[in-house]
Amino acid sequence: MAVSGGRDSVALLDLLAAASVDRGLILTVGHVDHGIHPASAVVAAAVRRLAEEYAVPYLERRLSLGADAGETTARAGRYRALEAMRRAASADFIVTAHHADDQAETVLMRALHGSGPAGLAGMAPRRGRVLRPLLPFRRGDLARHLLQIGRAGWDDPANTDPSHFRSWVRCRVMPELVERLPDVAARLNAVARQARVDRAAWDSLLDMLPGLAFKVEPDGVSVGLEVLEAADDNLLLCLLMAICRRTDFSVGPTRLGRVSELIRLAKSGARVPIGEGAVAERSFDRLRLIRFGPMPMSAALELASRAGSAHWAEWQFTWNVDTAPSRQERAATTAWFELGRLRVRALRSGERMRPLGGQGKRLIVRCLQEARIPRSRRATWPALEHEGTVVWVPGVCRSDRLLPAPGTEALRVDAQFP
């Protein structure tokens, strides 16, 4: 439970503690001391005592952000700290005290920022490991509950400081709107409900469209291009937004426009940046959204022993002595070699190899293209070499070098990509 010490989170603690016996809940209080307000340590001590009164374990993280920290910085730090505490407690979820008035403010703020339908959906009752069970209730409902149980909460001065955007909306804008439209919070929550229906419908459509073939991959996701290419411009943008939402790629209108151009005009291998170290790539007959991870290790992996297992980049290699089969597949992820010193390393530009059963040497990049290996993965694709010469590219091409005679003792190597 994320308990800041404010009234809403104190109500959350009391309600969940009361429900824990019947519901079989195992609770832990998590408090984040942002280090912004001078009294933050006093508030943390009060939350600690409150957890003791409810006989609930207490965890705390101090961020020391300083008085000048903004809303965005504080929020990002808070959720990182809550996730760290969740892992420390071996908890399944983070539960926050967001309620219907918070939701109304969020929808209004996003509208003022120019958000589209996805943003107008507001906060989800559940997103990943974050639960918001109080969204159906108003701030006044929670305040009345605290009066009934004789509890109070800390009033954070930041909540009434108009220099913060949310506080300005809460204390200046919403009262003006309520004066003209008393049910404005209910109206804004209705907008959020309608937008969530829209989001859910588009998400369901991703699984229903023939040929889209949505696929989660180790470095991102991919979808079939045929459906996207056949869509008109409006439908294409809506499908792209749904794909990005499902996979937590934060892509705005400008970047979505670049992805649309990639689909309409570009050739296979072309890519455009979509922010935060991610790219969209046109890869043969699929569109891939990729988050780049670490590049492969510079040191080669030596297969010097007769048996072993080790990682190289994202690949898992295992090897042992085995009997060579009568036939080997050229593009398999398992291969047998005459006993000798082998090592795994990264591919190099311009390298060639003689494919098993083929004639003459071929550029390995051509073999990768024929195996439909996306351009973005080629830098992390392994090669097995012997004395400086590539003898195998797992899943792509086996050369005719070090080919053991059938039935003889050989080194079997298995390569597995996550």
C-alpha cells in the first residue's frame, strides 16, 4: 500500500486492513519520503507509527529530491521507489489511493495538454502491478470515512501550491468549473469511461484482424505489414496507437506520422526513431517496434572444453561430445563439428562463408537476409569460428568446414535465442 500520510492514503490503509482477513490479503505499507518538504521526516515517522497501530510491516525509501523538484521528477522517483519496495516485500501489487476526483483532474489535465483518446481514458483501475481500488469513490466519501473512524491525515502544502499544474487544476480551475457545472467531476469521469471502452475495443481488434499476427519478441513486438498497408490513413494511425499502447511504447502524433511514412514508402531494413532508445523498423513483411538492449560482449566465448553451457549476448550456448548424424541442416540451431577449438563472436562486415551443399563463398549478410533476420538483430547475431573462419551462423547457415563423418565422435553445439 502506497501510504503518503495524506487523508486518502490513510483511508486506503484502514479499508484494506479491514478487508484483509476476509480477503486473505497480506499487506505491507510502503512510504516514499521525497525529501522535498522540510517536514517530510516527521510525516514518515507518523506513517511508521500508523503501520505499527495496524500491525502491518513498514517499508520506506528516501529520495532527497530537494525543494525544487517538479511534479514529474517526484512522480517518477516515487514509482521507482514503490516498485523497489514491492520487490523487497515479495508483494504482487502496488495499491494506490487515487479516487474519482483524482481521475477527473487527470482527464482535465490531459485534455489541456492536448492528449488524444488514450490519454483521456485517465488512470486504469489496474495497470500492470498497480491497483487503484478507490477510483469509484469521491474525495468526500473518504473524508467522511476518516471522520467515522477518528483518523486524520497530513495536508501536504504542495497540494495547494498553484505553481504545480495539478494543484492549480485542483484549487483554481475545478472550483470555477464546479460553480458553473456542479457535476463536472462526474462528467469528466464519464469521458474517461468512454475513452477506456474505445481503448479496449482497439486492443481487442489487434487480436481479431486476420494477418496482423501480433507477436511479442525478445526486444519488442512485431505485426504483419499487409494489414497496415491496406488501411487508410486514419485507420492506420488508430492501429498504430493501439499497438503502441499495448506494448507501452510512448509515441506521439509526430512520431506516429514517421511510422506511417515508413509503412507507406520505405523498403525493408528502413527504420525511424520513436523515442527513448526505441525504433520502428520495416523488416521484410513485418513492422517491428524495438527497444535496444546492450550490444554483444566484445570478448569471444571459447568452446574449449568437451562440454559446457554459457551465455553470449542474449544467446544461450550448450555443447557436448556426441555422435555425428548422417545429415545436417544448413539453417538449424544445432550443429556438429570435428573436435577442435571453436569460439563464438560477433559477425564482421563483409565476411563470407561456403554454405553446406552450396558452391562458392557467399556474403554472410546475404544469408541473413534470406533467413529474414531483421537488420536490427544482425549486430547481436553470433558466429561460430574456427581459426578465424566462420563455420556456422546459428539458424542461418552451416558451412562445409569441420564437417564430421557420420557416426564419428563430434562436438554438438546448440544455440538458443530467448
